[in-house]
Amino acid sequence: MDPVRNPFAPGAGSQPPELAGRDEIIANANVALQRVLQGKSDQSQILLGLRGVGKTVLLNKIEAMAEEHGYLTSFMEAPEDRPLPALLYPMIQQTLRKLSVSENAKAAAYFAMRALRSFARTFKIEVGDFSVAVDPEPGVADSGNLEFDLPELFVRIGEAATAAGKGWVLLIDELQYLKQADLSALIVATHKITQRNLPVLVFGAGLPQIASLSGDAKSYAERLFAYPRVGALPEDAAIAAVRNPIEDEGERISSEALSAIFAETRGYPYYLQEWGYQAWNLAEKSPIGADIAKAASKAALRRLDEGFFKVRYDRLTPKEKDYVCAMATLGNGRYKSSDVADALGDAQQRFGPVRASIIKKGMIFSPAYGEIDFTVPLFSEYLRRQQPG
């Protein structure tokens, strides 16, 4: 079959041809966007899920919907080594420049620019080509305490957006990499704009631990945000995600092949794209049969082992590798921390720093007290393939 017409897109954040099984999340985000723009209150949202479930894809979808409704949007991915003020500055500056074009918003945008200048100077942000050509406003967003200054800055942006008849949506991927102080300030800022009923929404996405991290940062975060869970797709949605794109290209796939792909991928969206991609390229003609699905599984696992899984494994130190390999010897998660320590032949307390370091790198998380699991589905199988026996 023609590889040029292959409809599948296995990649980080790549838009799949069929966004199956996410209707409720998309609908709820759409309602929130419309309500806030009409002056009604609604919750900002943080999408929670493992790697490869399509959180970034959903953020991209929400961004597109926001722009259709008339919002200005800012999309960022939180890295592990940069503070939030430096990440936000160029995006806020760009947003305010767009708002200042509106005659009704010129004054409000000007005052917001002055607050941004104060913010940049206080937090020693290297502005480079993004310098703001206004004087800072003394006493606004310049205390040096991010929990005080970021809310003041968000309020100024919200006021400028209101004057322009628009809204602003901030989208942050990999939210778990924000430092505790930065996450706390973001929550406070979101709380402030909600209290003022300003047309600003925050949509984040992160690994499952971000819910508890948010609660640790500010106790009211659980009421301030909605936390949609993004997981593996149920069988009907997973099959639709593979079958519909193939049929849209005028080709067919057998029900046996679809069942085999679902069994191998367990319904995780990224893996469905990878298996579908390989099955299409391996098939000489339509319909794609169970034998092709079996061959696609071998090809997909080979590519995942050499890329998706290996890149993550290589980030670990030798001690961290020992720890995750010990987890894998116990089968598939969830795992008790005490069982992993027993597998390593030492006391549980000794591995606390190692476990914390692996969590910080986003490789494992704690679904419940005393338990851990991998953030990457099928990762334990990868480890067992690399170290048989």
C-alpha cells in the first residue's frame, strides 16, 4: 500500500487522523471557553495522564478552539531548568502587543505593559529582542515575590483583554516540571483572575502526580481546577482510531487485525498510531489482515525500543536503572516500594533519594501512598526485553 497515503502520525504531539474517545474532555473545555468569554465563571483545567495518551494533542485542540472563539493564546512547554517568569515574559509581551491594536484596549494594554516591564526588571529576565518600550510602574508586579507579582500581572492582562472584547488562554504542557514556587504562583494567579471574573483561562497537562503537587502548593487548587483524566482508550474508541483513518483512505482492515492491535497496544493512543503506521506500510494490499498486524507489532516494538523507550532509559543513572529494572522483574505495575526494595536486597529507606530522582525525571510516579508505577505504558516489558532473565 502506498506509504505516501499512510494516514497515521506516530510522533510527540502529532495530531492523529481520528481523535477518538475524547469527546467529553473536548466538550467540557469548549463550554468553559464560551462561558468565560461571556463573563460567566468556569474552571481552568489540568489534563492528567501517562506518556503517550494524547495530552499534548488535546492541548493543541483546545488552543484551536480557543482561537476560533476569539481568544489570544500562548502555548508553552515547561522545561526542567527554566523559571516560570522567563518562560512567560515573551508570550505575555506578544499578547499585549496584539491587544494594544484595539482602540478600546490601548490604555489598559499600556498599563499592562508597564506592569510587565516592572515584572521583567524585578525578576531579572533577559529580555533580548522582546524588550518593552515603556517605563516600569512602581509598586506593581515588582515585590520580588512571585505569588504577589504574577497575579497582579495576570489581572492587568485580563483587564486589557476585557477592554478589547477578547480573552487570553495560557496553555502549559509538562506542568510537573515547574518548580514548586512557580506552580504555587501560577495557582494563585489563576485564583485571582477567577475571583475578578476576567476572561483568562489556564489549561495545563502533566503526569498524574501534578494533582497532588497542586494540592500541596495550594489547598484550594482542587476546587480551582478541573482535572480530566486522560487514559487508554476503551476498545470501541481504540478500534475506531485505527479503522476510520484506513477507511477514509478507501482501504480496509479486518476485525481480527483490529483486535490484535488493540490487545498489543492496550488502547494507548500513541501506540495505536505506531501500530497503524507499521501495519499500513507492511500491507501489500487491502484488507489488512491479522498476519500483517502481527508483523506490525514486531516492527513497532523494534522502533519503540530503539527510540521512544531507549531515550528515556538512557536518561537514568546506573543506580536509577537498577531501580527501574527491579520494578520490571516484579511484572507489570502497580508496585509496592517495599517490594522493589526487597528485590534489590536492601531496606526501603535507602532507596528514597533514588526513587525521588526518578520521579523528578518523569519516569515513575506514585499513584498511592507506598506505591509506584511507570509513567510510560509498556515500559516494564521493554526493560524485560533488554535484560531477559
